[in-house]
Amino acid sequence: MKLVAEILTGTLFYVEVEEDATVGDLKKEIGKQENLPGDRLILLLDAEERYALDKDEAALKDYGVEDSSHIYIFFQPQDSIASSASPSTPRDSASSEPSHSVDSANEPSNADEKDEADDNEPPHEDNASNEADEPSASADQEECVLDN
């Protein structure tokens, strides 16, 4: 059977498939003919009611596809393909990472190191108060401008 296919850009072309072809067969043919990624194609039948041709193993006839039917072609984003292929991977890797427990176990020793480092340097607040006691260059410049 000969079908009319339309890509989102408005490009129309014909696709020929066998009468007993499946949705997967149609996707493969479209991919081969138009050099499109068959695994990312979303097909929509334009009939009295629009049907998503979403089951690759289903026969086109089961959806009411017949000779001269109009098929719209959309593309599934690559991100959703990757996430649907392995949706549990991020969760598994996040829960199996020991970094949180290791960090919390090392935290007291890091705190001790911080205390030792603080003993060698004056506290930050003291530095701020010392800087406030000294006049800044911009304050001197303002005084000079006022004196002139």
C-alpha cells in the first residue's frame, strides 16, 4: 500500500509498505527512505479520529491504515529515549554511592584540621575590624577632593 507521509517541516513524501506491514515496518521504511532515525519516530494517522501508531508490533490495518492514508511524523527527543531505556540507572548509582557516608565519617577530622588552621591565623572577624580601623584609599581620596 502507498501512504502519504508528512514531516513537521511540511515535507510530503510517499512510502510504500506491504498490506500486512506493521508499525515497526513502516518506521523502518521511513527511516531508510528519508534517512531518519527509526527508533525516534512517532507516527500519527490522520483519519476521522487521529491515532498514534504507538505499538511497533501492531499491524497497520489494526489502526485503520489503508492505501493513501496520511501519516504525520514526529520525533521523540533523544533524552527521553535514553531515560526510558534505563530509568533506574540514576537512582541506583545515587543510592550505591558511598560518598555521603564517607564524607560524614571524615567530617570530624576535617573539623579538627580547620580548628588547627584557625589557631595559626587570626579569625576572619578580627581581620574585618582591623580593616575598618584603617582608613581606605577611597576615603582619603574623598577628603582630598573636599579639601580642594
